[in-house]
Amino acid sequence: MQKGTLFLIPTVLADDTAHLVISPQIKGTIPNLEFFLVENIRTARRFISSLRLGVNIDGLKFDVLDKSTSTKEIESLMEPLLTGKDIGLMSEAGCPGIADPGSLAVAYAHRKGIRVCPLSGPSSMFLALMGSGFNGQSFAFHGYLPIQKKDRMQALKALEAESRKLNRTQIFMETPFRNMQLFEDCIESLHPDILLCVARNLTASDESILTKPISLWKKEKPELHKVPAVFVLYAGQV
């Protein structure tokens, strides 16, 4: 029996931006799908409804794939693909598989010889890198840094040292309600000459992407509390 295809479907980063950032490819794929794996069912249903594709939301099958999903559960969730049905994989925001548990489903698909089709869409990581002005040929995405202040500051110093040694751009993030703590640790632990880009509310009408040395960030602190943000650090040669 022919196997189905796992479609990786990007979603919006900011509310009310689908008409600006969601491609015709995504809009053309969703109406042909019945099964979806999502981080949050309510968010996924709302996103599909916002596209106004004429899809009967109640006729779709949504299952949760999040950070708590086990390997055994992945096998069960992916069963439709083995019977020839296609599945759409959605992240809570942005591209599935990047700082996202959807990578588990993608890995399973490759092991089973299932076609994986990633669709183009907004990624906060790549938008921040593009807007930073830093080295785009050598970079690393570290996701979330340690929660504890001591461990986080050590991690920041290690990222600074690696960036300086390898001329590498370092990208990381935090949950919105801890953004200010992370920012404060950056300006406390990093060398004053280090460049830091703070990209907040990407794709939204109040989007802000600013690159400054730590010395200037100490004088002009951004408002980041409960605002989605990506941090990009660079200690190499501009």
C-alpha cells in the first residue's frame, strides 16, 4: 500500500498576519488534509479557520503532539500515514520541527520511508538572523538556555567565547514571561563590546529588530515582558 505524506505546515508568529505571511502553497495544501498533529488543538483550529478556506473544521481529526508525547504515542499518531492518508504537522507558532516537538514525527517518518514535505513559512529564528546583520554563514540555534540564573550566565559566557573563536552567530530564545530576566543576564554577563540583536514581535505591526553593543543596551533597555522575542549574539568580526 502506498504511504501518505507528512506535510510540515508553518503557522503565524503574530495574530492577524496570515494574509501577509502564509503562502498560497500552505493554503492550497490544508483543504486536502483530514488528519493533523498539533501542539494545541484550539490554536490549530483557530489558525485554519482564520485562513477562510471553506474547510469544515468539525470534519477534521486533530491529535496532540507536544513535548510530553512519548515515542510509543508517536507510532500510534502516525498510523494514518501507513494506510495512505496524508497528515499535516503544525507548530504552535512558526515552522514545525524548529525548537518544536514535531521533529519526533519527522524522524519517525524518515525511519518508515514516509515522504516528508516541508512548506515555506515564517520562522522567528531565521527572521531574527536575517535582520541581525551578523554572520549568516556560520550560526547556531541553541533554543532555550538554562532557567537557573547561574547556569544561564555560564551558558551566555560560553556562547560569547565560541562566537569569538569561531566567528559564529549564536541564536537563542526564552518564554515571553522570562524575556526580561534573560536580557538582564545578557547585559550583566557579556562583554560591553559584544553585539546583541533583540528581535521582538516578529511579523507583527509593532515588530522591532535592533542590534546594539551591550554597552548601549545597558542604557536603553527594551520592553520585553510577555512579548515573543529572539536573541542573537555575535562576538566575531562584522
